[in-house]
Amino acid sequence: MAPHTPQRSEHAGEAGRAPRSLLVDATGVRFDAPRSARRIVSLIPSTTETLCRLGLADALVGVTAYCVEPAAVVRTKTRIGGEKNPDLERIRGLMPDLVIANVEENLREHVETLRGWGISVWVTYPRTVLEAIRMVRELGAVTGAADAASGLADELERLYDEVSAETSRRTPVPVLYPIWRNPYMTINRDTYIHDVLRVTGGDNVFGDRAERYPT
């Protein structure tokens, strides 16, 4: 999926109502933020955890085979397959009002199929820690959990500032972060992991490689 920087704007609602947020996801698709999402399918394990932190565990109706936390929550949810090979008909049968996907973890054709069936799909693509924190706020907006998301994002921003202040006083530590073997594979600077390493005081030794996942 071609990435697009998520945006947000305000537009006038019906007479007598406050303006509603018009959101744009990582694929450039625009839609109005719903008042609340009651049936959510998450196609990314980390997003599943975030949604639960936002108090949306009861709204989750489907998760991937790789969603393992929170264990007490996900063991009660319908498994819809893996990130790359989800059972689209099973997702459709769950009648979700919102599916959460990711540019890298999920396939464009699957997202387009779901959208073709009239299912709302919000696609994420954070590549830095700050973008991930902004994503928390966006998830709150598209699920109707804006207050919980704001509280969590505020906490994360404070931690970000504290960690950044501490690591700025130290010499960066050279780090190799392997993500695969046969062949061994790592990451360059255009990745979320690289920014996590940077923020926490690491110096990615393969950061300057041209390929995103050098071997």
C-alpha cells in the first residue's frame, strides 16, 4: 500500500451540531470519525494491545493469529488468520464497523476487498516514535475513545521527553538489530525500530544502508 501522511481537519456538521473531525488515513482515504466503534477487527498485534489500553476490549470482535496480548482478552476473540493471509470472508461475517490495518503488515488487495464490501478500514503507518504516539490519538478519534487516547498519548509524550533528555547527555551505543536469519536481515533508518533505537540512545550501525532491510 502506498503510504500517505495521516491528516485531520474540521468541517461543519448538521445544523445545531458541533463540527466533526474528518480524518485521512495512511492510504489517503478520508472518512468521518464515528461516534463510537462497536465491532472492531484488528489486523495488527500491537494495535490490538493499544485498543485494549483505550478500553475497547469489549468492542474487539476479531484479531489475528499472532495477537497474544492481552492474553485474557484475545483468547475470547475470533481468530481471522495472519496479517498477510487473513480470512476475509470470516472478517466480513463478523460484521465489523471498523477494521484496523497497517501499510507494511497487511496487503493492499485485502484492504481494497474489505472496502469494496463497504467495510470501513483505517490504515496506519507510523515510522517514528512520535508518529506512533500521534497514531494513538488517531485511533481514539476513529473509535470514539478520544479521551482515553489523549490521556495515554499525553503520558507517552512525557516519557518521550524524559528519555530524550536523558539519552541526549550520553554517547550513542552502536547497535545491530537483527530481524531475520537465513539470511540475516536488519533495518535502515527508514523504519520504526530505527527511531526507537535512536530515542533510547542507540546508534543503528546499518542506518545508512540504502535498502530498508539490508542483509
